[in-house]
Amino acid sequence: MTTAAQTQLPGFHLAATPAAPALTDAEGTVDTAPDLTPGSALRRRRDRTATIVMWSSFALAMVPLAWILLTVTRNGIQLLTASSW
Amino acid sequence: MSEAAAVAPAPALTTTPRGHAADRAFAWSARGAGLLVMALVTLIGLFLLWQAVPSLQANEASFLTSREWDLNATTPRFGVADLLWTTVTASVWAMMLAVPLGVCVALFITQYAPDWLRTPAAALVDLLAAVPSIVYGLWGLIVLRPVVAPVETWIAHTFGWFPLFAPTPITGGTIFFIGVVLAVMILPIVTAISREVFAATPAPHREAALALGATRWEMIRTAVLPYGRPGVVSAAMLALGRALGETIAVTFIVSTLAPGSAFTASLFNGGETFASRIANNAAEFDSPRKTGAFIAAGLVLFVLTFVVNAIARVVVDRRKAFTE
């Protein structure tokens, strides 16, 4: 497969795509490293808040289940074990 | 196409008479099952209507707007305004509690929980649906009530100027409390259905959001929630349908008001739902006219649930066009 053939493919304009402009900082030095710094403080805080909300909502959903199981077992077990039948 | 004669005919493409008959039988049985369901629903509606009409004709009060319920007089007077109010407020309040919580739990299970926790967490939430409603009634009345009562007192004390939170002398099962218990009961429904749709979010949608630098929450907001919205709507409506018709837990808990007591819009008032009024008065079904009054109340509940489900259907179908 030649490069020429590739550029002829509809929808693939590899040759026509201009090279991405080099990223330069204030001093004019080329910055080639990708920017992998985490998002802004606000975005990170929102993300962390959401995580906390999700975990605590699951914990909250478990409260009635545990409570019911505990109540039923605690009140029922002695009747089941102590009965004379 | 001279070669075609030499090639053996593909057997899979021809339908034998027997295969044809099986196809037709299946088509008819599927059609029959569908029609049977529709016929059953229609017949239930017709039965309710047929039983209710004589009582409604004898009724001297306005059925939909009256608050009276007197079936023993020579001219019965009954209306469902109170029942409608209690049923709808308690169910909507339950939905307001359970839907956000259920969606969060579903998001937790599908997006946040570590792999080892995912399946047990889902099973535990489903277990809430396995608790019999009579157990919810007992637990609510005996165990949960003393815990919620101080909260109610505090809200009524602090926000009592707002009509919904006006203080009332009711100390037992209030509409507010019914909503809390119903919320626990419908939580597994909301969670189970939302979980299904969130889990079905196409991986490329989520990966694209993450690849563009979205945080996990941003990925959920831009990919998972829009995709799951119709499912969440139908989950909420199914849950509402369950809450509207819930009988035994409500009958257990709710404080029945004395006949003729004044109407207040407070959530801290008692009251009866359609289902609990019917269940509480099962001993009164001794004459067709009295029975008919309760059946008329049941008919309103039937129509209410039907309308809620129909709205859900419409919302889900309309939203689908935008998400797919």
C-alpha cells in the first residue's frame, strides 16, 4: 500500500492535514510533552464530591436492609429456639 | 446460470410444510398471549366499572371531589378526594426520596464499586425487594416510627409556616412517614432498572468522554446519564405505580382520620390511601351497593396507575428518539 493510494481514499486526507502547530510557551521554547495535569481544582472537587455521594448513598441504602434483618432476627430467634414445639 | 442446476438446492432456505406449521403455530400463540393480556386488563376495567356504576348512581355526593364516606345511610354519600390526596402525596413523596437515591446507588454499582463489590452490592439492594410488605409494615410501625417522629416534630416546629409542614396532632402514621417507608420499598425497583440501563451504556461513549479528559463524574454526566434517562423515567414510573397500590404496609402504619375532620394540606396529617381504605373496610362488603362504593375507589386507583404507566410509556418513547 503506497502513501499515494492512502491519500486517495475518500475521507482520508492524510497528506492534506497540516502538521499540528508546535506548542510554544512564553519564552518561545517548543513544548512537546502532552499536558497530563489533572483538571482544575473545581472539576476535581466536583468529581470527588460525586464519588463521596455515590458511596454514601449505597451505604444509606444498606441501612434499612441491615436494620430489618437485625430486627427480625433479634426478635424472632429466641421465639424459634425457645419454643416448646 | 447453467451452473445452478448442478448445485444442490440449499435445504436451509426451503421451508418444509412442517416447519411452516410450527412457524404459524408460534405466531398464533404469541399473538394469542398478547391479546389475552390485553383482554384481561380490559375485562378487569370493565368488571370494576360494571360493579361500581350502580353505587355511583345511588351516590348523593360528588364522587371525585367529596370528602365524605358514609355508606350506611339510606342515601349513601361518598367521595374519594381525601383518598386521592393521601395516595398521591405519599407516593410522590416516596418517589422524591427513592428516585435520586436509587439512581445514585445504581451509578455506584455500575460506575464506582470495585469489581469484587459489584455483584454482591446489586444482590443486596435486590434483597430489599424480597422483604415481604407485611414485614415493612411491622418494622415501620414498631421500629422506624420512634426514630422518624422526632424528625417530623423538628420539621413541623421549624418549617411549620409552610402548609405542607404544618403541625398536626397526629402522632402515629403520617403521610410523611408512609412516604419514607414506601421509599424504602420502591428503592430496589428504581435501582434495578436504572442499573440495567446504566450498565448498557456503550463502552465507546464512556471511553470517548474519558479520553477527552473528563473526570469520572463528567463522564457519567455526559455519557451515562443521557443514555440512561429514558430508563430512569420508566423506573421512576414503575416505582410510582408500586407505591400507589401498596396496601398492607400502608394499612398497618397510617393513622386513619376521624370522619368529618377538617382537611389540611400537611404531610404530618394522617389519612387513608385507596388501598388502605379498601383493606380496612373489607368487613363492610356485605351489600352490593356498599361493595360497589369500594370498587369505585379501586377503579380510580386502577385508572390512576394506568395513566401513570401510560405517561411513562410516552416519555420513554419520546426521549428514545434523542438518545439513539
